[in-house]
Amino acid sequence: MNTAVEILLSFLVLAGAIFTFIGSLGLARFRDFYTRLHGPTKATTLGVGCLLVASSLFFSLTTDSISLHEILVTLFLFITAPVSAHLLAKAALHRQLPSLTPPPDAEPPPRTGKQE
């Protein structure tokens, strides 16, 4: 394997690890259910996708055959993550789970302190 491929694989693995960490951190740090959906469905999906593409490239280049397992898992992940997040959000709305953000038609809270 040449140096350019190794650099590409290293970049994909590092980017995947960073995105996965950010998604997991978002899941742990956000305060309500609706905002917690964004961590695993956005950043973590992209991170795991980067890791799977890096794995597929590595095994395709080091063996005689093309590695399709990781590509199929990536496609399955990119299809199922948004669908499951949508279903979870609809279930939360159906159960009237409270959100920390006010609804768009709510009046803004009164201002206190100095008037500018």
C-alpha cells in the first residue's frame, strides 16, 4: 500500500472517531429527548460511515477481492438511522413529551434588566 492510501485511511478513521465521539457526547449532554435525537442520527451515523468506508477500502486493497460487507452495512445504516429517528420523534410527539424549546406560537418571555 502506498503512502497516499494510508493517509486517506488514517483521515477516514480519525474523522470517523471524531464524529462518533461528538455524536455520543451530544447524546449525553443534550437535555431533552428531541435534541438528543440529533447526536446519534447525524454525527454518529457519519462517523460510523467513515469507519466502514475506511475498513472497506483497507480490505479491498489488501486482499484480492472487493469487500462489500462494509458497504452494505453503511447503506443499511444510512437508510435506517433517519427512519428510526423519525419514528421516535413521531412517537414522542404522539405521547406529548415535553420539549425545552417553546412552541413557535408561544409569546416570548418578558425581558428583565436593562432596556437597550
